[in-house]
Amino acid sequence: GGRVMSISLEKVSYIYEDNSDIKKPALIDIDLEIGEGEFIGIIGHTGSGKSTLIQHLNGLMEPTKGRVYFEGKKSLRGKVGLCFQYPEHQLFETTILEDVCFGPMNFGASKEEAVKAAKEALKDVGISEELFGKSPFELSGGQKRRVAIAGILAMKPEYFILDEPTAGLDPEGRVQLLELLKRLNQEQGITIILVSHSMEDIASYVDRMIVMNRGRLEFDGDKEEVFSHQEELEQMGL
Ligand code: ADP
């Protein structure tokens, strides 16, 4: 009880192919609490359990064992936005504005409400109005990704989880994107959770760092505190 305004995991384990002989434990006994307004980085090696973990944070997956609470409830539909890797691969509408409207309309917004939310979201991600009527496919890589992110922001998530959001971007595109996320966190109070396999990339932006290792939550704390475990982090290949 009393866990308002947070996502919390209690002793969460997840096993792929639990009913077969080749059980694959992907999460083991995870205790985790995420508060409103935090800016968190989740790092870990490939296969350490990061993507399984974030799919529990937005309710896409349910634990094999343990419990997940969203603001004390069982579900937080629509409040947790999840941005998969290379989200621009999902752009498909004929214009940028229509593409960003898709999410809110799918959630039951009227056309008018959706257009309003989409315009705000596009402004937030730095896409100027003269581009709204263009095809998403005319944009640069960094712009496409920001349009895809606007598509999630238009649904007004309170928690925004992004899996490797800077993958494949050039250095300038990376900085722009991380700066954008910082602004969303600071100005709109959106809780941001970034997944990365590179500490370097996200270290100067996040406040709190979570380190996954072979399905376990190895470290969780202020980034300075986590960085002080340099030897262990190196052993994990980070
Ligand atoms: P990460 O995102 O850190 O790369 P994952 O959560 O994708 O880690 O994977 C954690 C573990 O679960 C790995 O051992 C991986 O092989 C296994 N795994 C992931 N997805 C599946 C799946 N669909 N079926 C079986 N095993 C899986």
C-alpha cells in the first residue's frame, strides 16, 4: 500500500518458455521502484534482461513470479509510453501530421483533439510547421526518429521508456535527442527511462542508473554511486 505515483516491481521474475525443458530465466527477483519525474538509465550487456524488464514496466509482459504495481493499481493504460528500437520503422502515414495523430486517435481522441496534441508534440520535438504536410520519408534519420517520438508524446504519457533511442544516429542527432528528453523531463515532468548498452552515451543525462546483469538488478542508485563500482562494471563488459 501507499505506493502512489510510481511503478513498482516486487520480486519479479520472468522465465521464457517456462513450460518447456529449456527454461530461460530473463529476470530474477527484481525489486524496483520508479518515482514520478525521475530520469533513469538502464544499462547492461546484450541478453542481460533490459528489454524484458521494460516490457514489464509498461505492462506489455506479466511476470512469471512477483508483482507489478502502477501507481498502486494493476494497470496504467496509456500513461506509460514505450519507444522500441528504430521507432521510425513504424512510420507509415502519408503525412507527418497524420502519422503523429494515429496514436491519440487510436486511444479514442477526436480528430480535432488528435491534431492539437500532434501539433504540440511535433513542436516539442523540434519539427517545424512547414514539414507537417510532408511525407515522413522525406526527413533525415534524426528527424524521422523525432517524429516517431512525437507519435508517442501525443498520447501524453507520464512515463516514457525508450529502448536505445540514439542507436544509429550521428553525434549531432544523438545530442539533440538526449537534450530533447532532458527538456521533456525538466519542463513537463515526464519520467524518462532510457535503455542503453553504452554508459558513455547516457551518463551525463541521467540521475539514476540501473545496471542489469544476467537477469539480475546488479546496481541501482545515483550514477556517481554506480560508477564507483568500476571494477565490477568492467567485469560485466560495461
Ligand atoms: P537485453 O534487452 O538486455 O538484450 P533481453 O531481455 O532481450 O535482454 O533478453 C534476456 C534473456 O532472455 C536473454 O538470455 C535472451 O536470450 C532471452 N530471451 C529474450 N527474448 C526471448 C524469447 N522471445 N524467447 C526466449 N528467450 C528470450
